[in-house]
Amino acid sequence: MTSILAAEGITVEREPSGVLGRCHERLSGLHAQETVDAALKAAFARARSDYGWQDGPDLGERALTLRKGNWTVTSGLLGEPISGLPVPVIMSLTCVDGDDTPTAPTATTTPSAPALTPAPASS
């Protein structure tokens, strides 16, 4: 997803975090708010057409979701621009896997940021 976003002009940092049986990665960066929604929609369309991602669960009109294998990627849309300043772009990738070494569904060349502490799993 990092390279797909880059192709649409969104540069993000990768923050992986994993625990046995569950993995999570967060991609975050800044983008011009006037074009962020269009760039995210184009990135999701590119992921579907060029990389085999499928539509994910419907989380409402302000959320984009895709699935590939055991991975789900989610990102929110901004809506109307307010101030003209760059806005945060946050994309969450989660997987459910029995392997103790989580791997992203596509290779990235972005250096890893410090790992995040995962939230406790709900019962």
C-alpha cells in the first residue's frame, strides 16, 4: 500500500506492530487537504485494479476499505477542506493469521517506524 499511495502523491511512514495470531500496521503521513480524498480514492482504485485487492466491509460513506487474503485496509475520507493546510492521512492494515511472523501483503521499501503497542483484543 505504501507504493500505491506514493503513486498518488501520498508519502507515508510505516509503523508495524504484531502479536501472535494478529498483526497491525499503520501508514501515516500528510497530504494537501484539497486533493487528499481524490488521492485516497485513486490509491484504493489502483490497489483493486493493479494489485488484486477486493472491496472490504462497508463502514459508511466516509470510509474506504479493501481486503486481500487475510488483510483488511481501512482509511477515512476528510470531506470538505477547511484551512488549506496539509492534513493527516492514516491508513490501518490488520490481519488475522496463525503465523507468528506477520508480513504485509505487498513489499515496501519505507523504513519502519517504532513499533506501536497493540490494544488488548476484545473478548
